[in-house]
Amino acid sequence: MSEAAATTETDDGPVRFMDQLVGLDYRIVTPPVRRRFEERMQGRRITGDQCPSCGLVYVPPKGFCPLCVVETTDDDIREVSDVGTVVSFTVLTPIQYRGQEERQPYVLASLLLDGANATVGQQRIAGIDTDDVRTGLRVRARWRPEGEPAGEDATGRLGLGPAIEHWEPSGEPDAAPETYQEHIL
């Protein structure tokens, strides 16, 4: 018997252990709805699907209304604003480990974009001290300069994708709580 396969006696009988290297290859396929959304984002247009039944607008588009279970089509695409309201947020303090590039605390927030009825999560807030971020804060997208590569940012594929660098205060007064209260997590 080789070293790789050893036998150990237990109360239930012999147990065999064997080391084996297993490899898996993944191919990520972007659905057509997401691909078209990302193309519009590269043109600095944020769009969502408006349900033909209930009228709610979902960003990013899903290809269906999750409440009415109704399919949406290209006729249901609606453009929404690149300005919105912080409805919830988390301040993250990076744990230092080999390869960690983040050094300072930062904020990820859920935003309710003007013209949308559902929030977009995991959006980076910058241009403001983490202690000053609050629910109701009005923010505007800081678009990535055209032609600039998005890099390998893991959060880039979440929510709205890599076309937006981050969100920053818009300079507007805070939104009234009744305009976003139902979206607070």
C-alpha cells in the first residue's frame, strides 16, 4: 500500500484516505439582459426594467418582475438617474493580510436611484469621511473615464458593474425619510 492510501481502524471499520488533485474549469456566461445593460452602462446610461403589470422599475434589469412574475422586454427598458439616495450602508475596516491593498476604512451602501423602485447594493461611497455617511445622503455617480480599464476589482461585477468608479455626495440636501423609508434594510 502506498503512502497516499493509508488505512486507519475506527469503531466503524477501516477508513481509507487518499490525496487527489481535482481541477475545475469555469466559464462564466453573461446573460443577454446583463450584457445589454453593461453596454448601456459603458455609454453612461443606467437602465432598468419597468414591469408592464405593476409599473415598478428594477435596476439592474432582470428580464422579469420578481413580484408579478411577468417577463420584461426591450420595450420595458427605462433610463434612471445617476443620482440617488443612500438607504443603508456599512463601514468596512480592512483586515490586513498578504496581498490586501485596502488600508483605510471605506463605505459600501445600498442606493435608491432616482427613477427606480428597488435599491442597488454594494456601491462604494467616496469623497466623504466615513463618519459623515448617513441614510438620506444624496449621491451622484463618479463615472470611470472612458477607455480606462476597470481592473480586477471584485466588487465591479456587483450591482451596476465597473463603469462607475464610486458614488460621491451630490451637494443636494438630504432626502426626506418618507422618500426612502420603505427601502431601509
